Amino acid sequence: MALNKEIWINTVVENFYPDNSFASKSVDDSAFVNNKTVHVPNAGNPSGVEINRSKKPAEINERTDYDLSYTIDELTTNPIHISNADTVELSYNKRNSVLQNDRQQLQAMAAQLLLYRWGNLETKIFTAGAATDAHTSSKATGKRKKLTKAAVMKAMIQFNKDDVPAEGRYLLADAVMYADLLDDLTDKELSAFLASADAQRGVLGRLYGFEVMQRSKVLRTTAAGTALLKWEDEDAADELAAALAWQESCVSRALGDVQMFDDMGNPTYYGDIYSFLVRTGGAPRRYDGKGIAAIIESAQA
């Protein structure tokens, strides 16, 4: 009987993780991440201007400012055990793979939670494109209306009406909604869109003043877009996908350093135990909700 030769490659094929570069397009409050609550004072209404004032002395008032605050969340990984055998018998470095994967998973979850905190649904724009299959989960059923450039234009108009600064506007769409948007562009528009890409910043193109970015998952809502669903929540047949548009001065992020905890050479587990922790938070920065818009897929009747 022949003895066939076998070979074990000394590297492991790693997991994929989403692009989290969108998070940097915001005001950085990370210096305050080690507090329970972060307060963002908002200026109240201006005193007002009167033309050709006739009544003197003028009435004196005080300005009432607003206190906007958000809490910091603590995210932790499940402890993982690496046995002594795994460190000496495997052809690849399992410890490095485990530590890298858990760290990246923690950062991905922190970024996903940040999107949930930003998406306040005060300004909602619903898609009106052709019908397409629901895609947010395996339980989502029925048809949804595709994202088109018309919805992006509506977001631009709303931002312009609200005097939101023209610079620093971003649009983040999930993989399917992004593909639907590209499909809606004419050849000329698509060429201009792709020519404006900035790969180093994670920007895939520019449309109606928004720098467009893409992530595997962005947001999802309940039926009719009445409330946001976390991705950890139970899937629903009538859930809807949503993209998020924002201006960078209108949202906050607070992201701490990833901390690693270890118990090396544990005598009862005959190996090493690791876990990770990160503190994170974020929120809209304005009490009036301006500078943020959710673009939600409409359900196709």
C-alpha cells in the first residue's frame, strides 16, 4: 500500500471583517471615553434681529441652551482558551490568529453599534425604485423598492434646507443598496462617480455632494421604518434595510483602546485564556437632529 505524502500549510486562512472607515468621518470624543456619560452642550436659539426697531428700550432675554448627552458602552469578548497542545502541535500560530480575530470582531461590533447610535430616524427618506428581494436576513421576505439617485437627491435637498455645511457629507449604504444605486446611474454619471473615488479614505465616489461609502451591513428598521433594529435582535419578515447620510460635524464617536486580559499557563485549563474589552459610544451632536438622514427601503406592496 502506497503512503501518500501530506503537507500542512503554516498559515491559516483568516476571517473577513467589514470596512469601518466610516467611523472616522465624525467628531472624535475619544478623549472622554473613560467616563460613564458624555455631555455635548448645544447652543439655544439666537436672540433675534429686528429691522428699524421702534420700541426702546429693547426687551432683554436670556438664551436657554440644551444639554445633549450619551452613555458609553463596554463591549467584551467571550474568554477563549488556547490549550498547550494547540501551541506546540499545530503547523500555524493559533494564538496570533485568535487574538487578531477577536480584536477585529470587537472593533466591528463597536462600529456597528456606532451606526445604531447615529441613526436617530428623525429625518427619513424612503426609496421608490424598482422592486427587489428583501436582503437584510434569511427571514426577511417580500419585495423592497431599490435605492436610486432620486433618494440621494432628496437627502441633499433636506440638508440644504437645514443649512447643513456642504463639506463633509457622507452616505453609507450596504452592499445591496450600493449596487442598486450604481445600477441607477447613467454611464456618464457612473464614470464621474467612480472618478471621484478616494480609496485611501474609504470613499467609493461622490454623488450630489455626498461622499459615498459601502459596508456589508449598515442599518435595518422595523416595518414602515418606525424604529431601528439592532443586528443582534431577532430577524423579522417585514424588516427593512436603511442607508445613512450624515455631515461629519453632526455626529460623535468615542472609541477607547482595545484592552487584552490574559491568564497565561492556567493550571486548571492547562493552557492560556484570553479576552478583550473596549469602551465605545457615540450619538448625534445636535438636539434638532439636523445633518442626519436615514434612507429606508420601502416595502413593495
